[in-house]
Amino acid sequence: METLPINDNNLKPISGSFQDSTPMLKNLAALRERAEADGMLYFKGLIPREDIVRVRLDILEILKKHSLTDPRRELIEGMADLDEVCRYSGQELLWNGVGVTLEIYREIQKLESFHALAHHNHLLSMYSGLFESEPFPHPRNIGRIMLPHPAARATPSHQDYLHIQGETETWTAWIPLGDVPQSVGGLAVLKGSHKSGLLGVSEAPGAGGLETILCGLNYEWETVDYEAGDVLTFNSLTVHKSMPNQVSGKIRMSCDFRFQALKPGVVIEPRSLLPHGPYTWEELYEGWQHKDLQYYWENVGFRYSEFDETIRWQKEKIC
């Protein structure tokens, strides 16, 4: 691959499609080999579609209450009322890249069904095989409810480790909450990029505010047309980005859940145990039915790491 000017690799076309790792759930040694080589795994239909649709509808009901869905369309379609969306400023909707206001996001974060999805038995079983250990789901679950606002920007290429730190062997599950074909702005992955370690960054618009510098890396972008029930998981050092939503009026919905092996001396950055947003667990847990989903991390023997703000800039910004 030719050497490109700074960050032109971010502009390279997506040239490949993910391999479905679902058959490898019957051969865990091969699954772990692929994870080690690629830094990512894609599972077609890992979670029953109806379980995803249930969460999707719970969130869309909240958006409907706030008059943000198109009343002329079926709610399940996830189409926005563009006039109502544009009543908000981009700053109101784009806090930390979640796509809705903090008031609306609080209601979404209060959904027990949203947080319960991170504990789905199909997810936990997959990570148990991948880690050869009991998996620990971080409670800091993130929703991306990307309303089609003119100020919205696709998330730039980045590595999750900069934002979560702790163990590098922390894996993100990116789960589309509905069908997300490439035209709606699914996630693309620079397969194998975890092997390059922590990369330099520059400031950029979009969720996270940082773009990984990729010039000179010999990896290729891959993606797929996602359907409800699919799961993409990747290492915290694997570079990934979202694609732009090109369907007018479509709300792109997904969630980010994070997992690591629950082993003696496991390291975690304390903010991974806090709510995603300026909320408290007490307010979010109000009315929940299942106690086992609440405060389940309190008796885990973590070793805590201090968040290092300088780590973002420890690499040279030029190639």
C-alpha cells in the first residue's frame, strides 16, 4: 500500500466485508485465534431479533413522547420529524455524541430494558468463550440515538482505549438497535489495527472529538450491512469509525457495551462504573424490577487505574 499524506487513510474506501464468526462459537480456540489476529469479531444474528426490537421500541416511544418521530410513519421504522428535530440546536443534541438532549438521554438511560441487553445470555456466553473466563459487563452503557440534525457528524476513526483506559483487553460490543445498512451509517473497522498499539490523534468533529492518525498503516477498512440481532465486538485498541447517514429523516440507533475478563487483579478505570451522563445510579434505577442488574460490581475486587489525560497526546501528531 502506498504511503499517503497525513490521515488520508481515513479517506480510503471500505474494501472488505466482515466474516461471520458465529460458526466459530463451536470452536472457541479458532474464535480466539481470529480475535487475536483481527482485533474484532462479527456475529450474524447473535441476539434474537425480537429482543433488539423490544429495546428499539422502548427508545422510540420516548422520542415519540417528545414529538421527534414522524407521525405519518410506523414507529418501528425510526423516522424523525425533521422540523421538530431542527428546533433543537446542534449543541443541545450532540452532547458526547449521543444524538439527543440530556433530558431525553436521561429517560433512555433509565430504561431497564436498555441496560439488561448488556447482560443478555447470548452476549455473556460469547464473551465467556472469548475470554476463557467469566465476563464482566461495564455498567456504563452508552446509547447512540442519532437524530438526523444538520449539525450531526459521523464519529471519526478512533481507539476506545483513549476514552476508557483500564485494561487494553477490554472489548466493546457495538449493537445496532434495528437494521443499519451502510447507507444509514453503520460502523466500519480497520481490521488488525490493534497490532499497532496506541496511535496518535488529532482533534476532529464528531463523538469523542479525536481522530486517530492512520497514515502508513497497512490495514483495510471493512464493514457490513447490519441487521437487528447482529453484534460487532472489537478490542479497545482496534480503530473504528461510523459512516455518514445518507437516508433523509432516518434515526440511526445503536449501543456500546464494554466487557472484560473477570480475573484476579483485574484493572478498571473508576469512571467505567459511573452512569454515562450527569446522572446518578439512584435516579436511573428508579422503578427497576431486577435487583441483580443494580450495583452488581460493588463487591468485585478491582484494581483501579487513574485516568491519564496526557495519554491522548503522548504520540507524535505527524507521521
